[in-house]
Amino acid sequence: MSSIYKIILILIITLNLNLFADNNLSFDYDYAIFRDEGIKVYLELYYGFSPSEMLFKKTTGGYEAAGKLKLDIINKLTGNSVVIKEFRVPVTLADTSGKNKDFRLTGQINFLLDSGTYLIKMDASDFFDSSKYNISEEEVVLKPFPVNSVSMSTIELATDIIKSSDENNLFYKNTLEVTPNPSNLFGNNLSKVYYYLELYNLSKQELGDTYSVITTLANQDGTEIRSNPKKYETKTDSKVEFGSVDITGLPSNRYLLFVKLLDNSQNELLRAYKYFYVFSSDTIQGSQNLTDLENEYLLSEYPKMTEKQVDNEFNKAIYIMSDQQKEKYESLKSLDEKRMYMFKYWKGISKYITRKDYFSRIDFANKNFKSDLREGWKTDRGRVTAIYGKYDEIERFPYEGSTRAYEIWTYNNLQGGAIFVFIDNSSGFGDYVLVHSTAQNEPRDDDWRDKINIR
């Protein structure tokens, strides 16, 4: 395996699609888990930036852009950060015109960690334009690998796997160069899905004289499309299993790749699986399985979102949802239903406000209105910002002994002009509450000035 915290970059020519963007910068990530020689667990984190969205600056060697990635890995049991790192991910081009920027800037970072549950926080941004950023987080469970029984790593999906003797290449492992695909998106010029995994503690006592590895391509519901069985003699206690699956002709959709380990009697002992996505411009027009909306959903960030992420997005969107919409979401049982509901919700209101613009308001609230008691978007000022946007004018009145601190916000174009008055009732904790507004459906109190006096 590669050494810890080292980083490698490679330019991969792939689809130039705005995938999985949280705000206004595309950022893909994935990971795989392997056994270490000791008692720790090896975590490989893969990520990708889109140079076509990044700011290039003229240098003596051409034009340079760079991604910036801040990592914070937190042990959920202790609450302590075990890794805090920041990386600069540069790329230089001789010419930025045409399609020269249409590739993914892909990297890999390796960690050796104790078994446990971790929260990985990733803050990705454009190094030369900090307004372009993407914030992601992922909960990862690292289970200890058994010492005396057969086990299997997770699956790494790749754009290519070739034989190599270059041990200095950090995509190198076990005589192979495995180029990761952190987006898990294939199709068009990526007609093969390459996969890599490792098998451990292979013994005749558990497997017999021979064993089989079956790689299966399936629809997302598990229905088999085709399988490729391989049979091996039990000679070594570990094995690297890799190969590729041809996806030529598959319509745009989500698919499942799973690998099974069977003993000499064809009993299944272990199974690893991985979802991936196919986008094919050759099949998307004639596909009878997917509507245009479903194809757009497939290429959005939603299929990759965890339930925690979708629920968090819903919670932040309730300010602009009707009671009926809230009840509908809360009645949904499956993660896929929640993902599709939120995707359709933003599509439905996009003529009034886009998802990107709304969450820019949420970000503004979190940065400017966080108190000692609540996150910024949960405060009254955060709610007003989420619904109406940033104020046009603001008047701030600080605490002066006999009067509380308060603010008056003015929206010049809201209902012919409206104001919002917020008072800090939290004894200096910065938790301002809305006490008066001239906007419709907001609390109105023409005697609000009486409330700023401290009695």
C-alpha cells in the first residue's frame, strides 16, 4: 500500500458534467477500505475536481489552476479529530481554450487508522476563487479485519488498471496502477468499469483445494445482467482480484457490481458490492426505461447522498415549503423516495428560486448569524434570510446599558418596501429575535421600541 498522507494527481479525460456539486464547484469523492499488515485499517480516499469550473491564472509555464481541499477526520466515539490536513491540488495547461479543460483532476490520499466510526469532513474550493466551494461529509465505519478467517476488502472502482512496476506512483499497489474514479460515473468514452479488491486469510481448511470468485453486473434492484466466474487453486493466503466489466450499450441508469467468494462446494462465504452510474448519450435518447427527468436525476448529486444528507437538506428547506409538502416528505419510507422528492421539489420551484441560490442564503446565515445557542440558519435572522434573501439595508444599534442591541433590516422591493426588527434578548449571546415586521404574514408590533428598553 501507499505511504500515509501522500497525494497524487492524475488528469483523467472523462465526461465534463457538473456532478454532485453541493454549491457551485463540482467535487467527487469515494473511498475503499483495505487490511493493513498490523491491527489498523487502511483507508484510501479518492477525490476529483473539474478544471472547467476553476479560475486559471497566467504563469511563466502556461496557465495554472488549483483546487484546495481541507480534511477533518473525526473519531465519533471520542469526538476528537485524528487527521486535520489541507492540500493544494494544482494543474498547469499550455492552453485553456476549447476542450482543453474538459477533464477531471483526480487525486488520492491514504490513511492508516484504528478501527472505529469516523466522520470525514471535506471542504473543497477553488484555490484562486474562494467563492467557488463544495462542503461534503461522510460517515465511515472501519471494522477490524478478522485474523484467522477469510475476509474481503471493499471494492474500488477505476477508470483503468494496468500492470506497473513504478512503486513511486501512488496509484500503484500490488504490481498494478489503479486509477480511481471517485464519481463512480461511466459511459461514453469510459465503456468499461474496472474494479479492484483484495482477499485475505485464504486457507484450504475454510475454502478447500479450490475456490471461485464471481463478478456480477446487475440492475440497481439486483437483477443479474451477466456474470463472470473465475476458479482458483488455494495456494496463497491472500489474493488481489481485479478486472473489468463492459458496459457498452447499457442505457443511462444506476447499476450494481458485486463480487462473491465461494468455497470448493460452491457455498457463498463473502460478498462485496458497489453501485455505479452509467450515462450514455448514445442510449439516453432512445431509452424506454427512463424519462428525461429521471436521466437528469441520475446525473444530479442526489443518487449519491446519504439519508442524513437528504434529511438535513429537507430540514433547511422547510422555511419555503408548504405544510402539505412537509407532511409528504415525512411520510416517505425509503431513501430513494426522499432523494427523488427533494430533486423534484427544487425542479418545481426553480423559476422562483434555485437550490443553489437558496443554500447560498443558508450559508450566509450560518456565517453571519450563528449564536452561542443555535446555528445561523435556525435563528430568526437566518429564517428571514432564507425566505427573502439578504437585506438591502441594515441599521445596527449596539447594547447601551439601558437598551438592548437591535437591528433594523430593510427590503426595498419586498411588498413595496418592508422592514424587520430584531432584538438581542439573549443577554449578549447574539441570539436576535424578530419582534416586528411590516411584511405580510410576519409578526407585527408597532410598539416594538418598548421592548428594547431594559427594565
